Amino acid sequence: MAAQDRLTIHIRLPPALLKRLKLAAVKNDRSLNSEVAYRLERSFSIDDADRDEALKLLADVAAIIGGKMR
């Protein structure tokens, strides 16, 4: 990504959250910035396959619960 394609922002985070992000960055071999960007991107990227799988699992659970209640 070219420098002109990036925007700098400043955010305030609770110390505990910042600590968790820093630990995750080290664990995942990323910079803190990369870890935050990765997690933000991932939060927006639930694709149709994930959504369909979640709906299928919910339907299965509903069928099991419905079957036991009868």
C-alpha cells in the first residue's frame, strides 16, 4: 500500500485492550499497526460461506432443541 493510500488516526484504548493487542501482535509476528488493521479488516469480512455455515448450524441446533421439546 502506497503511503498516500494510508490515513493516520489516533485512538484511545483501555490499557488492558492495548496489552492484548500488543501480545497478539507479538504472537502473530506483526507490528501493532498491522495487528489492528488485520483485526479490523477481519471484522468486516464475514463472507457468504461463513454466514451460510452459521445459519446451518443454528438451524441444526433449533431442530435438536425443537425435537427434544416435543
